[in-house]
Amino acid sequence: MSSSTSTLPYAFKRHWMSSMRLNLNHFWMTRLMGHLLHPKVEVDDASTLQVADLGAGTGIWASELAAELPVSAVIHAFDVSDEQFPPEAWRAPNAHFSVVDCFKPFPDEYREKFDVVNIRFWLCIVNDDCAESLLANVLTLLKPGGYIQWFESLPLSARVVARNNGQITPGCDTLVNQWRKPAGHSSYEWVMNLASLFRKQNMEVIADETLSNPDQYQPIASQSWLVGIEEYLYQQKEGGQLEQLQKQLMEEAQGGAFVDVKYTLVLGRKSSVPIM
């Protein structure tokens, strides 16, 4: 695979624990943001809205939005795997699910079909060298004047927060270093400058927000990190470094020390005039 389209492998499992983590993160982040669709998304008629959710995972975002919108609105959830999609019998009538590789050109049936595209938590599989081409590909889904809302963690913001100033936090320190260290062949430039990436694609940036966890969500964040580490443990023998890190983080959380990370939410609008 060429460097212009290289992506990181998906390191997590796709079993019940992974689905639980994704659903936990969804409810947590939705509460943090205060919405599913950004309030600055201008909708003339919600009954005709067409929305795409990329990297849908369990489909929880798409399913919740389908319940909020009129049944005539259409929400289409895309993921490279259908292993975590909800059972067909329990899907909302206006929520559709498809297996699609979003790094490849989308089928013609989806081109310029959607009013809004939602993207969340792609940091673990996107490198600097493919972020721009990914966004360009996603833009082909949008109608002229349509919106992309993109939500990501800001890894360089990772820091230890503790109420006991004398508490020793080797586990939290290690996790902070892991957050801040990208893959050797990439960096975090794309996500730290997501709004600039939008502008480079001739999009109007409608909102560029940085979100912080309130104190009451710090334990939730810690629980999410712990479940994520649990999913990685299959790669190591019992008693390895990850298992030790997990134990340290649990002990430090009981003492009131957590790893805090900020988040970015960028809402951009595709030009309604074709670029010549």
C-alpha cells in the first residue's frame, strides 16, 4: 500500500466487550457534546434528511439519531465490518447498515446523497499521509452545501489529574506517554489541525470546538481506558506490561488520579458552488 493511502491496522477486538466500550463512549461523548447533530447544522426539512455515519461500530449513534428524527429521514451507517451492527430485527426502520471501506471510493449510489456525514474516533487508524485523501473521499458523499461533523480525541492534550498532590502515578504517566506518542511513521498533525484540513478542502468551518471532561466524567474516562487495555491483552502473555499498566491504573484511580484528554469537534460545510 502506498504511503499516500496507508492506514493503521485496527488493534481492538470486535466482541461484546468492544461493543460495550463503544456504547459507553457514545453515551459519554453525547453527554459531553450535548447533541447528536450539531445545533449549527441548518435543516430545512428534517423529514427528508439523509445522514451518513462513518465507522459506525455498533451503530448506536445512527440508531439514536434515527429515533430522534422523523421516520421518513434516512440514516445510513457504514463500517468496514458488520460484526458489531445490531441484529436486523432490532434496527430502526429508517436506519440502514452497510459494509464499506471508507478509504476507497464510495459506490455511485452514495455520491452526493447525504446532507450530513458524522465521523468519530478515527485517530487509531488514520495517519497524516492519508487524512487529506480520506476527507476528500468523504466529501464525495455530501450534497453541495452539506455538512461534515468530525469528533476526535486530542492526544497531545493528555495529562495526569489528581487531587492528592503527593500521589505517585506511574500508570497514569505511562498512559499519558502512550497517548502523546504517535506511530513512528506519522504524527498527530492532522487531528491537531483538523479545521485547517477542512479549509484545505475548500470547506467552510462552521464550528471548531475544544471540549473538556467535567470532574464527574473522569472515572468514566478511566473505565474506558481500562476496557480498551483489556482488549489489547490478547496480544501479550499473562503478566505482561499491559496487564501491569492496567493494575496500576486501577489502583491510581482508586486514589483519585486519572488521565485527562481533551476533544475536538469540527463542523464544516461543503461549498454549494462546484469548484472549477
